[in-house]
Amino acid sequence: MTKLSFGAHPHLLGFEQLERLVERTAKTAGEGYPPFNIEAVSDNEYRITLAVAGFADDDLSITVENRQLVVRGRQPEDAGERVFLHRGIASRAFQRSFVMAEGVEVARAGLEHGLLHIELRRSVPETVVQTIPIDRR
């Protein structure tokens, strides 16, 4: 039995890139750290909040790579001065990725009380109606 790919459907012309985005998203779905929320602030504004307790703003980087929002966190190595009786606060490096739709851009980012807030905004394109003339033959 052959697998019919999403982009190969006869009614979906030019959606090959969307299929690649769906596959890329499915590959990153198993990530569990750090926990995050995604909120719809308005019809065209979104907020991603990541719980990054223990990370300073210098320990975090936010980049957009090929319509993929990538958040990385790396804490400096502990010099070994502290002796932990219990270590329940994670201090490991992480990378969390989010695929952004076309027209969505990062508006700003801020770190507050151990939560990294990333504000996203979708630009609304103008509606374009194109009339195609029919040639007589």
C-alpha cells in the first residue's frame, strides 16, 4: 500500500512546504523541557511562555531560523562550590522549537519571575482580488 502524501493530493497545489512544516513539527513534539504555554492574546497576537527558572537573560537565546522560532538555554557550569543534598531544580541546557506560520513575527521577548514571554504578531495581508481575462480563440 502506498502512502499518499499531503502535498500529492490533486486539490492541494503548491502545499509541499506545508507538508514539510508538519513533518518538522511532529519531530519536535516529544520535547518536554522546559514546560510552556501558548496563548491567543487577540486575533492576530500570541504569547509563548516558557518556564525557565534559574536562567538569566544572558543564558537564553531566541532566534528565528527558516520560519522556526528556536529558544536555547545554557547555564554556566557549576564550579563545584555548592554541595546539594537534593537537586530538584533543573539546570540543564535545552532547545525548544516552534514552527511559525507565514506572516507571524516576533514582536518582543521578556524575562519576568522565571518566565520567558515571547510575543508574536501576525501581519494581516490585504485581500487581493484578481480578475483573469478569458481569451477568445
